[in-house]
Amino acid sequence: MNPIPFNKPLLTGHELDYIREAIESGKISGNGMFTKKCHEFFKSRFDFSGTLLTSSCTDALEMAAILADIKPGDEVIVPSFTFVSTANAFALRGAKIVFADSEADTPNIDCTGLEKLITKRTKAIVPVHYAGVACDMDTISELAREYKLYVVEDAAQAIDSFYKGKPLGSLGHFSAFLFHETKNIISGEGGMLVVNDLPYMNRAEIVWEKGTNRSAFWRGEVDKYGWVDIGSSFLPSDVTAAFLYAQLEHLDQIQAQRRALWEKYYKLLEPLGAEGKVRLPFVPDYATNNAHMFYLICGSLDERNELIAHLKSHGIYAVFHYLSLHKSPFNQGKHDGRELPWSDLYTDRLVRLPLFYELSEQDVNRVTDAISAFYAKR
Ligand SMILES: Cc1ncc(COP(=O)(O)O)c(C=O)c1O
């Protein structure tokens, strides 16, 4: 039987045409024609104020940390159940990372315990919209207003998803998107910084361009450019942007297909959920589902590992991810010792099922049949 991979990057059809167009235009370095087209797309589609493509989501988070002026001694609140970059971008600037637990219902940051983590040194909160499902942004924004904190949304998984009708990525001061090949919209590697507070956009462009005012120079606003601030080389080549633009043109089609597959998984696995054998994903009323991921929560670490092995023996590749960051080797002796039980639970028990555009309905049947057979024996 054909193997079912965990992911298969989608080619929509125009990627190579646009890459050729970029090459024939004679300019394939950063901030070219396709970079501008992508920026315009995000502005018109999601009403984002300022957008800058980056080479990765890590880059976008690092830019946000610079723009928020994070300094040694500052504290930044980050969920423990996330990718290293969510925290590392701020640790790089000398911040102390204060880890928050996840919610019981979703792997998102638990907002009920958030206020207790805020001290005089707290400078920012970094919510991660896990699986593209929004965090409780009203609570986060209210705390940020009251304590004068920056909010940086890690929207790596959150393209085309909404909180109370507002697009994710538009709710914090800054947000970071990801276009890695496992995401809904891809460019191999790639990311984007969104700047929702426009006064920061001028500095953001400088940070993006190695600390120089080259963007202003290209627009003819200054007659020469030079070193005006700190920064790095955060912008991707226009070849990457050309690939990305071809994907963006198919956003609706991609999302419709992913949602249909997600719904099918949910419907077929609902009986197992009802029997209490697994937990299915939960989407709060305030959030939408962008079908980035279909995950299950198993009963234990052993059960999760046995399920992954069972699926593999049927040619189906399921994976797990995120290891509680507060328990990571880098944080030995740095974390304050609080237990974060939900983060640990998701670390041990979450399993992600194959979900990609070209997955067929029969593939979904095969995956869910194999899962049902596994639980029938337990
Ligand atoms: C939540 C989250 N944030 C940030 C990143 C970093 O993205 P990149 O690989 O583009 O640097 C990842 C990568 O998996 C992620 O899952």
C-alpha cells in the first residue's frame, strides 16, 4: 500500500512562471517586485498595516524583539509549549523568559494564570495561536494595556484565521508568520513580520535592511543610505517571494480543501472522542479553524508512541512536536521551578495526523480506520 507522508508541499502551478518572471525582470535580491506584490496582498486581504517578508518566522520574531527594545533584565512571557524560536528571539536580546502553562482545552497559553506572572520587569507577552486557533486575545490585550506591555503574536500557524472576526496577526503590536513547507501557504522557508503600530514601521524597515535606511533610499526619500540603527539581513530574495505569491493567489482554494479534509477527520474520529479514547481538537467560540493541523490527544506518552508506531506499520506517518521549553537543557537552572502540567501533557500526548492539500478522502479513511483498529484493541 502507498505510504501516506505526514506532509507533501503543494505546487499550485504558477511558482516556476513567477520565479522566471522575477529572474527576467533582472532583480532577484530582496524587496523586489514579488516582495511588494506579497506585501500588497496581505494588506488588502487582511488589512494588516505594515508587512515585511522575512527569511523565516524566527527572523520576524527577532525583528519584533528588537522593535520592542527588549534588553537584558526584561522579562518576556512565553508559553512553554511552543517552538524554540518563540522564546529564543527574546533570549537573544538578553531577556529572561517566563514560561506560562497551556490551557486545559487547547495548547494555547493559559490566560487565567497570566496576571500572576507579570512583574515590574515584564516587557512583552508572546501568545502562540496553536494550530491556527486564536488565543484569548481580549484578556491578553487588556493585561497589555494595563501593564503597558508589548504583545507579539506568534502567528506561525495562523494564516487566514480569526479572533472575533479580526484576522490573527492584526491584534498584537507585532506578529510573526511562517511559510515553511509544512504550513498552509509555503515558500520552502520564509516568514513575515506584521507591524500593526505604524509609527514602528520606519524602524522596522531599517532593522530589516541590516540597520541601514536603504528602503528610504530606494523610495528617493534620502539621497544616500548608511548605518542608522541595529539590524540584520532579514529580507528574503525575490525568488522566495515569487514562489510565495503563486501560493497566495490560491489561498481560498487551499483553505477550502484543507478545511474539508479537517472536517472529515473530525467526523470520522468523533465516535472515538465520544467514547473517551482520544481527545479531539477544540475550537472556542471566539476562534476560527484554518485547518492548519489535525491533532489528537492520547491517554499517555506510551499510548501516543504506540499509536505512532502502529500507524507507521500501516505506512502512515504521524508525528508529535514541541517539548516543554521550561524543561529544555538550555533552561536548566533558569526556570523558576513552577510545574506546567498542561504543557507537559501536550508534550507527551499530542499526535499530529497527515494533513496536506493532496491528501485524498480515501487517505483520510485509511488513517482513521488504522486509528480505530488501534483503539479497538485497547
Ligand atoms: C510556533 C512557531 N514559531 C516560530 C517558528 C520558527 O519558524 P522558522 O522555522 O521559520 O524560523 C516555528 C517553527 O516551527 C513555530 O512552530
